[in-house]
Amino acid sequence: MAAPRNRLHHRRLFLLCLFLGRLWETGASQIRYSIPEETETGYIVGNISKDLGLELRELAERGVRIVSRGRTQLFALNPRSGSLVTAGRIDREDLCAQSARCLVNFKVLVEDRVQLHGIEIEVTDINDNNPKFQVENLEVKINEIALPGTRYPLPEAVDPDVGLNSLQSYQLSPNNHFSLDVQTGDDGAVSPELVLERALDREEEAAHYLVLIATDGGEPRRSSTVHIRVTVLDTNDNAPVFAQPIYRVKVPENVPPGTRLLTVSASDPDEGTNGEVAYKFWKISEKQSPLFQLNENTGEISTTKSLDYEECAFYEMEIQAEDGGALKDRTKVLISVEDINDNRPEVTITSLFSPVREDAPQGTIIVLFNAHDRDSGKNGQVVCSIEEILPFQLEKSVEDYYRLLIVQNLDREKTSEYNITVTATDRGTPPQSTEIHITLHVVDINDNPPSFSQTSYSVYLPENNLRGTSIFSVTAHDPDSNENARVIYSLEEDTIQGAPLSSYVSINSDTGVLFALRSFDYEQFRDLQMQVRASDSGDPPLSSNVSLSIFVLDQNDNVPEILYPALPTDGSTGVELAPRSAEPGYLITKVVAVDRDSGQNAWLSYRLLKASEPGLFSVGLHTGEVRTARALLDRDAIKQSLVVGVQDHGQPPLSTTVTFTVAVADSIPDVLADLGNLDSPANPEDSDLTLYLVVAVAAVSCVFLAFVIVLLALRLRHWHMSRLLQASGSGLAGVPASQFVGVDGVRAFLQTYSHEVSLTADSRRSHMIFPQPNYADTLISQESCEKSEPLCVSDDSRFPVEDSPFVPQAPPNTDWRFSQAQRPGTSGSQNGDETGTWPNNQFDTEMLQAMILASASEAADGSSTLGGGAGTMGLSARYGPQFTLQHVPDYRQNVYIPGSNATLTNAAGKRDGKAPAGGNGNKKKSGKKEKK
């Protein structure tokens, strides 16, 4: 029990100390000054900056100013000197009337600290007013039978000054019948009385003239006078007498003008005129006189204007009753004005701190105002309130001042403006209230980053778009305002396939529209990943990122590409072999094609568009395999031309074709023999290509003959011979080894090598011989061409004919035989005579030479046209897997080159230590010449 009591005792002690501290703080913050009245404008009252503990510059910086409550501003702050000065004429009598002390109170506000400092200024009185009588001339009637010592009241003078400056004494002019006596009342009021010293005689002197002087105690003294005329009357026995020495009445302040307040009554027992009583105001102030009216005959007092408790709550006056015989009596009338709740509270905003930042801390003062009611008592007690749902709270500051505080965090994005209604209500009956509306603007701060509506975006863009095309638009929203809400879009730096992202796409920094800077190709890349940043313009700026994926959609923009069979470089069609014994469904070849597109655009279908023998062959729709549709007959032509079309499934579909020839034979010699005897096809459309080739060969031959004639005619002119020989050299360039030899190419080859050109070693003289085409047992090898033979001009060496050395021709090698298994042919024609001989037919021989040269060149280059592996000599699968380079002798050692004594050597023979068989090249050459 002792512990709780001690805690309670300590708590009370703490509260007492806190209360005393508050009282000390309040007293310490009260600043007092004193000035005399009637000072000139700008009179220095005191150094307010020093008393507030502020520097001169801080007066303006901290917003120091005077706040007053609904009255004319009497004082002002001088920011240059930091002094409190008078703002106009100050009259103590207007401010405080007859009050002993005249105090003027107001507040000085330090706005940035929201601190109020009380200022109390005492206005001291100076002798600036003369004592003043209500009238300047006064008539006093006295009966001649009046006894000495009778007293007659005289009017009082009024001096609004106070203290010594107020009325101090009266003086009466010298005379023989009257004297002056001054009476002091309980309230300190001084009343002069005229005292009769000697009896009057109307017959001697009917009137006496006196002067009453009123003097104050100021320095210098001020005075005023009233002239009194004493009229001596006949006898009047009784003076009027009021029923009450003091009349009191209470009246509410809201009585209308003309309302009867009370009636004073005095009785006089005399008869006639001496008994008739007349009433008049004997003593009343200048401010009260216009408010009341006195009926002279009835003594009724009524209001002439509305009364206002707030202006004056109490009125005091004296009424005099006088009969016809000049006898008088006086009474006091005290009128108390009762306050009613007729004034609404007055609310004056002293300081409004608007706008306010949304990050203002709790406890920040946003409004300081004064709430005052001119009524008194409960009618003047004011209570202020606001709506409870607002994030603000009202607190009473000092006296009638209130302050509005922030008690919750503000968020401009939720509420950017508050309309605060402050209601001031008094405690009267019925209560009066006043409402004021305060608009508080909340200033935005950059507390929200831009936000995208989605966490990621996906864009589907067809390929082959135009450069500069708008492809997408992103939008970020920032709930802030002004610059804090202005969003700037940008792309994060990145690299795609070694190139910066900015070279592919760009974004409008203001609108967020994304543009393509290049045409996208689905086959190059299929998607782009990037980060889009949205930054606001606040300080510091806030930003957010969103991922954006651009998926390139494939378009059918690529034509199917034929991989096999590849077309020969000489412009002819490819040749495929089919044995006559082939059964239906026999695989001739396979068309292999690819499409760089994807999906449906890359689905390929194969169709046989054209065939020399309809119904003989078929093409797999999806595989591209060319097979026999029926068994081959003897009546079927050896040369079958096929056109296969490859089409994708895009929209619109794209297609390509490949043309190749199928040679029907059981063995290679049969193929060569049959091809040599082929006639031109009856179909004009099928023979167009052959016709063009024949015309081209004929034209080349004619041109060649023309050049030969010119050479023979102009051989003496060396410069002309050189140019013709160069042209002929280019015309005699060896036929390049094609990857696939066609029938028409074979014919062109045969026509090209149907001539022999022999040149002498003398560069200035040449002999050209055109022998009969009887080189059935000679082959020209690429190795001989590498030895710079005159007739074998490669693309890499363009030597003039005159610079080529003459090499004697070597005899051919006699080892020409190879087994049936080593002979080229179909996979089903390997059984035969092992001792078969090389064909002696010139056409067959030269045809085989061309094929072997092409295959040898292909093997040397490491490439295969027909898709075969190394060592297949470029022949298709129709020859079977047994036909490889290991089964075929190196025929280069058996090749006879016209005009040369060199033979192609067999590398394998050298490894075996065998010398290549050869004859006497010179004898062969001479034999050939004899034959010629």
C-alpha cells in the first residue's frame, strides 16, 4: 500500500511542478510597456526584437507580426529598427473612459514557431481635457422667504481625465448673498452646492449673477465656467419630493427603441403652479444622453435607440424635479443592461500554413485562429470543433486562440485538398454558432515511382517489318503531380548478337511508343528481350523497370532450297541412272530440299510436275523419293527428263523446281553408247535446251575458225597475234569439272575436244593442225593441266600461248584394263567379265574421261555432289556401295595428253615401287603425225 501512495504523491508533485512551470512560462512570455496618450504616429514604444530575443533579420524571416481581435490596429512593428511603434493617435479616454488604469493587450505571433507572446501596454493619462459643464448658462430660482443656510445644488463639471488631471475644485465669484460648498460623495464624486448666506429681498434686487469655475489638478491647470442667474421669487412653501432616492431597473439589451424603462415620480403638496412638478435630466453623460428620453410631465424614461450590453452594461443618471415655485429635488436612476445571447462567435484566422507538404510530421501546426464572443458569461464561452474523420486535431493555445494540428500522415495521392470546417459554438441559450471554411492544399513530394499496368509485356511482330514502324506502346502511371508525375521512358543498355540494343529498337521518351529501327528476320533471331525503364522527373527521380519481350513471327518469305540433286555449273541437267531391270518402286534418287522458314511455312511437299514418260516415275509427297511406278520396258526411252516441284505450305505458298535426267541402262558402257546415239527429242519443249547448246557450240567454233584465219593472215604483226592468241587461250580454257555431268554437258565436252592445236616453241610462229578425232585411247588429266600444258588453261593461270613451253607428247600407258567389279555401273551390274576391256569407241572414251576427271576433281576437293562419302567419285547411290575409289585404279597414269610426253603417275604405284608403264612418247607423236 505504501508504494502506490508514494507513486501517487510523486505524480501529484510532478503535475504541480508542471503547472507552475506553465504559469512561469506564461508570465515570462508577457511583455509590458507604458506610453502616454496622444503621442504622434511612429512613437517608439519599445524594442520588441530585443525583448523577444530575435535579431533584426529574424523578424521577417520568422514572420513576426501583431495579431489583434477585431479592433483598429494601434501599434505596428518597424522591421528596420525592430521597435514597436504607434500606428496612430491613441486617446486614453476613448479606450478606457474613466478607468483608473488603461491597458491595451494584444499578441505578437512568431509564425514559423507558431508562438504567441502577450504584449500589455499601459496608456497613461495626460491633462488634455478641460472640466466641462453640461450647460454654459444656468438659472436658479430662489424664493425670497428662503432662510439663510438653504442649499441649492449646482451642476457638476465632467473631466474625462483621471487622477490629478481630473476635476479637483470649484470656485464661485464673490458676492454678498451666496457662498459655495463642495460635497464629496461615497463614490468620490464632488458636488457643488450654492449656500444662501443672507436673506433675499425681491424688491431690492430681483436677480443675482454668479460665475462658477471648475478647475482640474493637471499641469498646466485647465478650467471651465458656467454663468448662473439667480432669480428671486415669491413665497413657495413645499418643494417636490421623489418617491425613491434611487431608482434601479434591469433591462435586456435587445429591447426595441421606444420601450418604457421606468417612471420616476415626485410629489409637491402645494397648489397651483407651485404644485406642478417638471422633470429633466440633471446629470447624464454625452454618450448616454442620445439613448434615453425623459418625459418632463410624467417622469417616464424610455429608450430612443437600441441598447448594447457589449458597448455599455450600466447607465447612471440623475433626474431633477422642480415645481413652479423653483423648489427642486433630485434622484438617481441606475439602469443595468442584461446580456442576452445575441452575438455569434467571431472566428479570425491568425495564420494559415497552406499549402503543406504531404510528408509533414505529426504535430505540425497548420492553422492558428482566434474564437471570441462579445457576449458575457456563458453566452461568451466558445467551444470550437471540427469533423472527427479528418487527420487533424484542435487544441486550445492561449486565451481564445486555437491551433489546428496534423495528427495523421497525409497522402496527397489519396487526398490532395482538405476542406476543413471549423464550428465555433457558444454556451448560451439558445446557442449561437459560426462556421469558417479552411481550404488546405497538400503539396506533392516525389514518393511514388512510376508503375506499369503489367509486370511484363509480350509483343508479337511479323518479320520483314518496315523500318521506323511503331510496334508497341508502354504506359507507366505516376500518382504524383507536376514534374514528379512526368514520366520519361528509356531502354536499358544491352547487346544482341554483338550489336547494341539501340540499333534494333528505340523508344519515345515522352510517349513510350516503341519503334523498330530495322527490318527483323525470323531466320536471324526469333525474339528480343529488353528492359524498359520509366523514370519520373522528381528530385531525386524514382524509376521502375518492366521486361518487354518481342517475338518475331515467321512469314513465308523463303523459297524452298534444293540441296540434292544440285545442278551442274555448266547449265545442263543432272543425270541419274536406272537399270532396265528395275522393279516398280525402285529408288532412283531422292530430292532433298529445305526451307529456312519454320512451322507450316517450312512444311514441304514434293510433286512430279513434268515427265518425258508419264506414269513411269512417281515422287513421294513428303519424302521426295523418286521411284519407278512400273517396270521399265524396252520401248521406254533411255533419256527420261523429270521436273520435280517442291512447295511449302505458307500463305501464299512458295515453290521451286529441279530438273534432272534419268538414264535407263544396265551398265555405264551401255549408258555411254546409248547416249551417243540419242536423237533429238521429238518434243520441241524437251529439246530446247539441247538446241541452244548446239547453237552455242557452233557459234564458238565459227568464231574460233575466224580467229585462226586472222592469225594466219596477220602473223607478221606481233601485237595483233598476241591479242588473238590470248582470246583463243581464253576460248580454249579447259572445261571446269562440274559436280554432276549431264548428257548435254557431255556433248558439249565432245565438241570442245574435237580439235587438236599444236604450237611450236617459237613464240612468233604457230602451227595449228586439225586432225581427225581418233583419240579414243587418251585421257586428259587435271595433273597434266597443272603442268602448264598449252591446251589445259586453268582459271588460276591465264598464260598467253606464246609463253607456254612446248613439251613433247608422251605415249599412253598400256595398263588400261580393270575388272568388272571395278567398272562404273549400277549396283546390280557388277557380275561380268573380269577381263573386260576399256571401251574403244571414241565417244564412249571421251565421255568416260570427262566423268572420271569430274569425279577425280571432286574427290581431290573433298566434296561430293551426290551426297556420297569420300572416295565415291561423286557417283550416286545407284552404283551401289561397292563402287568406291578403292575399287577404281588411278587412271591419271594412263592418260595420254596430246602434245605432251608426260603421263599422270599413280601415287599408289609409287608407293608400291612400280614404275608406270609407258611407251616412247616421241614415237607416239611421230606415229600420230604419220597417221595424219
